[in-house]
Amino acid sequence: ELIPLSSWRYVPTDLNPADMVSRGVNPKQLMDSDQWWLGPSFLTQPESKWPVLTAPENKNLPEIKINKLNTKTINTLTAINKNDLPDIDDYLPDTGDNLPASPTDEPEIKNNVCTYDQPILKCENFSKFMKLQRTVAYVNRFINNIYVKIRKTKRSGHLTTDELKEAFHYLCRISQQESFPEEYKTLSKGLELKSKSNILSLNPYFENGLIRVGGRIDASNYSYDKRHPILLDSAHHVTKLLFEWEHLRNLHAGPQLLLSILRETVWPVNGRRLARRTISRCIRCRRVQGKTLVPKMGDLPSKRLNADFPFISVGLDFA
């Protein structure tokens, strides 16, 4: 850190004295080796005559394929459940005056949409949180690309952090709608919760389709997600998958550490109980934390159990 990068030079193997010992050398050859005692021969010359270090060329590996965007015209039939898909109204065309007056200004998009009551994605069908999150992200991308001519942006390539964050918020919103249906409807309308609500003590509020926990640390330097984490129910399947994923991602973290990490972004109700349950169900943690077998002790002899007078049994040492 104290030396500039321009002072660092690469020494090839045939000129590096340290490689002589690491690769194995006869002690007699080492005694007579000028390279071992004096270093490479170019060190005795002026710096202007030192070998010039050439930067390696950046070459595309043969296994790397360059994605090419091929535009094709296709007809789509999309099945949409408005209660399940994230913010589907944002992707639909507006009915205001901003749209073109005639089809000649903009190409007309015709899409056959059928609605049904069953959700497209069931969280219970997934056993890993990352797979569920990435699947939702690709579904969101598909919806965005359907209306690419209206939204003027098309997503392609690898998933971005914004897409993964959007999918995470969608999963949290679905979890809240299923775990706290009455509270979600009440807060979304801007009303006060009932006094019998289980989450009333958390001072929840509604923002951008999510229920967040209130608090008194707005003046702190913490991030917004830590000051007002997203409220989740520990009994929901999404919350269980999130606990399992964070437990593995943090190298089988314990209950206290696992709960502390999760509270950076979410606030699980009864989270401590779920953290202990997650670790107890982890096979690797159970093997490491398993208790050793304690052998059963034999019966005590009668001399240690029966009371007797002093000096009944006396031993004498003649040494």
C-alpha cells in the first residue's frame, strides 16, 4: 500500500532466485550460483537496460459467447393474474392523451390477455430462495419485454441487482398479502390498524406496496432498509426459504448472528424461534454440534457405600 504500482515489476521464473530453492537445487550448485547471491544479472546494469514489461493482451476466450440481439416479430398469448404479478398496471398502456392519436405514429401492439384465479408462481413449489427470486426476476423481465415498444427499454443479458431487488420486494409483498391480509388492506387504504392487531406494537406503515416497521431511529446513519425493515411472518414459506439461504450464505451462522443479519433488511415476526428451527434442521450443523456419547458408569463398591468405624481397615507402608 505504501509503494506505487509503477514500482512493481514481474520477474520471470528463470530469473527469480526464490524459485531455485522452491523447485529444489543441489547445495553445491547453490553455493556457486551468482543468481542466488547477487540476483538477476540485469540488476548490475543501468535501469535503462532492464527488460521492458509488456502488458498481456486481452483476448476473448473461445468459450465466451457474445450475445447478439436478434429482433423477431412474434405473437404472444399471455396469462395474467393481476393479484399475482408485480405492478402489472405499470406495464399496461395508459388511456390518457399521451398515446399517439393514430396507428401511423406508433406501431400498434395487440396482445391477447386472459385472466384466471390461480397464481402463476407458487412459492411452495420452490425449495431454494435464490431460485425463486431469479424466477420472479425473469418473469418481470418477460413482462417488461412484451411492452418494449411502449416502455422504450428492453432487458437482456444477466440479471441486474435492480431486477433482483424488484423480485425480492415482490416476494415480500406476496408474503405480506398472505400473512397479514387485513392489515395489508387497512394500511394500503391509509387507515389505522385495529387495537387487536398482532403487529400494532411495531408501528407499521405502508410505502410502495410494502409494510415496513416504524421506529425512532430516523436520525441515525443506518440505511433506510435497516431503519425501517420490511415486515415478514415467520410462518410463511418465503420467510423460511430466506432464513435457510442466509444461514448457508453466512457459513452456517448461529441463531443470534442469523437473526442479526436478516434484520438488516427485514423484520420477521417471531424470528428468533424460526432461526433456531432453521439451524436445528440443518444436517451439517447437527453433525458438528452433536453431543458425544457419555458411557454409563458402573455400580459403586460396597466399601464406598456402607458406613464403618475408623481404622477398621489400616494399611502400612514399609518403604
